[in-house]
Amino acid sequence: MGRWSGFTSTAAEIDHAGHRYRVELRLFTMGTNLSLLRDGEVIERASTPAGFDLEDGATIEVAATEHGFRRAVLRTGAGTTRLQPAAGTWEATRLHWGRRHPVANRLIAVGAGFVVVAGLLFALLQLLQVITSADVVRDLLGGWSFTMPVVLSPVALVVFGLAVGAAALDTALRMR
């Protein structure tokens, strides 16, 4: 996979029963968006969420969002194993960087989590302000309406939005 294909697809892999299984996910695609490959050859296609039954009774289960894999696991009688990001994907690059820099990886992961939660909270507060400023709702609430405690300048709002986007991207690349 080339770097530019990371905008439209991703993949995860696992070795099982002497074969290399690879699940390729095409993002932003309606209908069939998953391909299961065994040793480089497509053996099945499906839409998410999907379960691919393997010859030995094992199953590869896949669920995805518009950003990538939500879940990609191999279920066998012995237990469940997560598929790993395929070489050449952005997720694999993020995984390798995280293994080389574990402290920085943990700090970024925690920071990204806080930024995503802050972004969601900010959006919910803005929604609350819009809803309670409607005349009908304000009358139902006895004249009360919510006003944002913090008003960001346009520049600060753009910077905050970019930070939330970067944090969400980092979370998606960690396949969490």
C-alpha cells in the first residue's frame, strides 16, 4: 500500500494455520468494502460488519467505521487475537513509532484522549446553547437558556478544531 492509498483504504494481517490472512478495508465505500486475502489471493469479499469463516473453524471478525477498523480479531477455540496493522499502512507506521518511543506514545495517547473529550464536551455545550436559545424551548424552561461560559475567537476555534482532528486521527491510527 502506498502512503496516498491511506486516505481511502487500510489493511490488517495475521498468521494462522500456516497461512497469512489479510483483511483490506476500503474506506468511504458503499456496499462491499472488505476483502479477505489468504497468502495474497482474494478468497472472499463482504460488507462490514463481517465474519469470515476459515477452513479450521476459526473466524476473522471485522467491524469498521469511516476512519478504519473498529474491531479486527481472529477467534479460535483457544481464544481471540487482534489482527495487526499491515505493513505500509499509516496504522503500522504509528504502531512502530509508538514501540520506538513508548513514553512519548503514552503521553500523546493520553493527550489525544483529553482533546477528543474536550472537543465533544465543547460541541455538546454549543448544541445546548442553540437548543435553549429557541423561543419554544426557553418558554418551556421558564425563560432559562444556556450561555457558553467561554467564547473562542475565530482563530482559537480553528486551532482547537485542528487539535481535535489531529487527536481523533491519532486515536484512529492506533486502531482503538
